[in-house]
Amino acid sequence: MEDSNAVQNSLCAFGTSSIIYNGEIISHHPISNTRFENIMKKKIIFRVLIIVVLSLGTDIVGYLRSL
């Protein structure tokens, strides 16, 4: 199917659900608000971690050993 209208007007006896964030499938079934919040918090923490690692440059191993 090409767009949301095609999906909404499809002849399917089963309801479908998915959550997509930045082109990545977060869930292919309904999830609770708490589960959704936990998934998104992990995504945000991971992005911050990547920014920190990139800002440290090539000395990441030395930094991790100092922790």
C-alpha cells in the first residue's frame, strides 16, 4: 500500500498497529503508555550517548577506562 488512505480503506478483518520513529519500527503491536515512554527514553539516552562519544573523539577507550 502506498499511503495512509489506502491502509485505512483496505479490506482487512484484523486491526493493525505500529509505531514508527525516524523510520524505525518501535512496535508492531499496541503497547502501554509506560512501555512506550520507556522505549522513547532509551532512544533519547542512546542519542545523547552517541553525541557524547562523538564529542570525545578518538580517546573514547581512555575515557571509558577512567570511569
